Amino acid sequence: MRDVVIIGGGLSGLAAAVELEKQGVAYTLIEVKRRLGGSIHTEHRDGFALDSAPMLHTSADLPEFVHTLEPLDLADALVQQGEHVLFREGTGMLIDALAKRVTAPIMHRMAVSTLGQTDSGTFLICMENGMVLDARALIVASPARFAERMFYTLVPEISFRLLDYRYDSIARVSIGYSDAAALDIPDEPPEDYPITAVHQTRQAGRVLPGGVLIQCGVRYDPAKGVPADLVGEITALFGWPQQPQVEHVAAWPESDPLMWLDDDHPATMADIQHLLPPGVALCGSDYIPTNEPPRLDERIRQGQQAARRVLDWIKG
């Protein structure tokens, strides 16, 4: 029997895994996708670092964020840009640093259907392919949309509180040009187009010398999918050259939780934490008890706290 099973290999799940590694605890990581990191991924192409998630990040306490990154050898990876920070070579640096510290078995392309518990206290993880794993403790680091279904048998009250969890459907459109001087880039998105943000960087390591990387967040209808020529629409809207040096469009349905906008969200998350059985922890951007957008440093710390919670259970 495994000591711990971690469900979800995104940022929080990886942070939990690394914390367990430090304590020498045996665990297995389950990830439904082919790669780790969830929505966070960086593609390097033609001298540009293209992020699938937001390339600029908010940090309420930058020194604390840097301190969080020091054990990952990333203390020098952050660059201040106005009110935001970005990673010198893409946010994928963070995922790569965590993933290379994971030595436990990783079950890729495996989906969890439900969770259960035997009379003796052993937790059961039922996979969609019929496989069943057992473990002394669980860390659920999956988006609420999927965790709601998993908890239905184990703790129905948690499923009820996660029911109809809402997300904002935003595609991240990255456009790179080799000549930054030729562009007029607005600071704010237009009011008559579903662009949520327009960010740019000329940071060395992210762009070619003299170039610029622009990232636009574009809201879309998930029922219709991302428009076929979103890059063409944006370049035409802003009057930019129609043939950028590089372009990249990424959409991750669960990357932008909306529930933090609800006044009751912190209380709901506190209720869920109290409902978790001993030996089970829940972590991820969907579960941070705040009325602010979830930050990277919060997601890392919540993963670490989840690992410590199940470690206390195992030791106790």
C-alpha cells in the first residue's frame, strides 16, 4: 500500500510532491495529461518564450515569493516589471524546477473517477479504466470541476459545495515581433472586444534583442471553442503587422477560477477544509480562501501545506 497518492500534477500537486520528497515519504502521482504543470507551460521558439498561462504575475510579497523559490534554485528567476513579476525564461521554469525533483512513480494519462475508504481507514482511488489504488493518505490537487465528482462517494457534502464551480474561459494569445519600435501597444484592452488584458515584455531571455512579446487574454465561448484565426483578429484590431515572428494560442478550461469573486468563497473553502477526512488534503488555485485572484506563491504554499497535513496524519 502506498503512503500517499497525489491526484493532479499541476503547480500545487508538484509542490506537494516535492515536500513529500524532502521528508522521504513514498507516494504516487496521478496526472490525466501527458505532461506536468497543468495550464503552466512555456514553449521556446525562434528566440521567444511563449507562456500558455499568464506571463505576468502578481506577488503581494515579492521577498516572500523569492524565499519560496530559493529551495528550487530559482531565487534569481524573477524579474520585476511594473506591478508584476515574470520569469526570465518563462513560467515553465517553475514547473521544470519542481518536476526534476520528483522521483516517485508518475501515472500519466490516468483519470480518477471516485474516492472511497475502507472500514480499516485505507483510502481507495478508483480510476476510470477500472484500476483501483490504495493509500494511507490522499492529496487532491485537481480542479474543482473534477474534484466534485471524486468526492461524491467519500464526502458528499464536499461535492455539494463544489457543485457548479465556475471558470472564466480565457485564451492566452502570445504574439512576438522582432521590431518593438514599429508597434503601438495599448496599456488597456478595448472596451468593445472581449480582451481581458494586454501585456508586453522586452525582457532578455523572453524575446529577441530589440523585439517585443505581447500576450492578450481573450474571453471566448467554451461551447464554440477558440476562434480559428484569433491572432489575425487581434493584429487587425490593433493595426499590428499581420505576419508576426511567432504566435501561440493556448486555452485551458480550468486555468481561471471565478469563485473567488463570490463573497462567500473564503467561508466555503474553510467549510470544505473542515469536512475533509483525516488523512486527506485538498490544494490548488480553486481552493485558496481569498477574494483575490489566486497567486503562484499561494498555490505553491498550499501544496506544501497539503503535504504537511497528510504527513502529520501518517506520523500521528
